[in-house]
Amino acid sequence: MKRWTPGLLAAAFVLLLCSALAVIFFVSLSGSKDIKAGELLADLGSFFGIASAFFAGLAFAGVCATIPFLVAQAKSARDQVEAAIRQAQIADKTNRDGARQGLFLALSQRVGEVISDLEIGRMPQVPQGLLESVEMGLRATGYTNESDEEFLRQESHSLRPLGIPHHDRFRRVSLFRGLDRLIGSCDDFQREMFKDALKAQIHDQAARMIIIKSVAESDAETLRIYGRLGINFAVLNELPQLSAELTRRFPADD
């Protein structure tokens, strides 16, 4: 009810003012003997017509005067809505960045399990003769025109005598697939931060192990992920030809 009070008071004031003026006008004219009743009523009607036009003009002026205030209120309301939207977007981005950060930390812990000293210790030593055989095969053919899958099948065949264990393949592939999807969904800053943190965690011996395992399993998908994540194939310093070919086929995602 309070919001209607100013309007009701204004309407009552205008009504009382018109009534008072009408009474004054009527009394002043009725005192003259030269004015007949019909003329008096006509003059009274003219008075109300003038008064009506006057107040209509005041109302129009009031409407014109309120337009700038209405425009300002509309702009203020729009600015408030836009500010609320921006705050919601910032809060949403913060929440999503925080969720990605938590997921990355969880996945990086799993990376530590995949490249643990226990896993590295299970890797057989590569005989010098086998290294020379793999390098000579690459030097002779180069596999330049072969697909990645065919190239890896040939290299897997060359490494088969080592008996490289495959017991953690599913976990390793799933882990790096999840990391690839997570990092791919980040903005540039967070993506580079995650990639740097991951590369700092995987030392050369661990990188050598996971690369050789993926080659032995002909796992082109995971090797592509290694390239996108920036894992350096040059750690295969005992196999420079293989290292160069992997670097060419699975380049880093710059």
C-alpha cells in the first residue's frame, strides 16, 4: 500500500485544488447580478475545460520529465544484469578450473604409479646386439612410406625378443587418454601449466620405459598423446634412429 501513497496524495491534492478553484470561480461570478444562470454554467464549463487542459499539460510535462529517469533506471538494471552474468561466468570458470586442477592432481598421482621404480625395474635390459639390429633395420628401410601402425608393427616385432611386460597396458593407456582429454579442454595458460607439471614428473628413465612399452605394443594412439603432451622421444638415446622416426611421426603439439 505504501507505494501507492504518493500517487493517491497527488490525486487528492489535484481534486481539492480543482474543487476549490471551482467554488471560488462560482462564488465570484454568482455575486454579479448581470450574469444569468446559463451564462454562469457556461463560464464554469469553460473554466473546467481550461483547468483540464492545464493539468493535462502538466501531466504530459511530468511524463516527459520522467523519461530520462526511466531510461537511466533501465540502463542501471541492464548493467546490473550484465554484471551478474559476468560474475556468474567468472564463478563458473573458477569452478571448472578448480575441478580440472583436482582431476589433474588425481591423475598425476596415477602417473607416479605407472612410472614407479617398481615398474622401471621390471623392464628388461636391451642387449647391444638388439639395439644394433633395430637401428640397422630402420637405417635400411626408414619406413618413410609406411603408416604409423605398420611402422610400429615392424618395430614391435624387432623388440619382441625382449619380452617387455604388458601387465599395465590398460591402466597406462586409459591414464594418458584421460590426461589428453583433460589438458585438451583447458585454456592455453592452464594447458601449458599442466603439461609442464606432467613433464617435470616423468624423468628420462620413466619416459624411456613408457615409450618402449608403447612401441612394443604397437600403440600409435598413446604415442600420439605422448607427442601432444610434450614427452620427449629423444630420451631413447640408445636408439637414435627410432627416436628420430618417432619424433617425426608423433610431433609435439605446439
